[in-house]
Amino acid sequence: MENTQATAEVLNDLVQINNDRTEGYQRALKDLKENETDLKALFTTLIGDSHRFKLELGTEIQVLGQDIDNGTTTSGKIHRTWLDVKAAFTAHDTHDILEECEFGEDAIVKAYREALEEKSLSAHLRGVVNTQLNELLDAHDEIKALRDRVQ
């Protein structure tokens, strides 16, 4: 039972950080200019990916007989508040938006790597988390490359 609860906590942490990611990209969508349709499409895709990840993780949490935590992380809330303050003093240019998105991608990748270090995860769950991590690494690299191109 203790292992089941520990596993559910790890998975719920990943659900929460995916919620953070979704909120971050929704906010970034609002800051994009109308002609930035490629970025809008990318951000929408990444939001969809996080919804899919949450569904996969939520299914596994339910299989464990535990409740899904659909909130966001405290650190995510603090970061979004900081972004709101920063936005009041700076222009929303594409580079800044992509820089903040990369920061968010760094955070989610770190959370997934930490989850994989948890002993409570079964081989099956480790595979689920690792598959999602690989997609997140690809997204991180894409965001970083876009940021590097925009100056």
C-alpha cells in the first residue's frame, strides 16, 4: 500500500507539472502576434501533448486505486505570477516568449528525470514516463532552436 501511494504521488506530480505546462502555453498563445501562426500551431500541439500525457498518467493513477490531483504545482503558480509581473514591465517579443517556454520545458524535463529516479515506479510505469520524457525532450529542443533563431 505504501508503495502504491508513493507511486501515485510521483505520477500526480507529473500530472501537476503538465497542468503547469498547459497553462504556460495558453498564456504564451495570448502573447503571440497574429501573424505568428506557426508558433500558435506549435503551442497548441504542445498543449494537446500535455493533455494526452495527463490522460495516460491519470489512467495509471486510477489503476493504482488512487485519486488524480488536477491542480498545478506551487512553483508553477509562483513562476506564472512572476511572469505576470515581468510582463507589466517588458514588451512581449517572440524571443522573450520562447525563452520563457524553454524555461518551462527545462522544468518539466527535470521533473520527469526526477520521477524516473523514484524506486517506487514499476517497469511498466518507468516505460510510460520515459516515453513521455522523450517527447518532452524533442519539444524542448524545438523550442530552444526556435528561440536561438529569433533575436
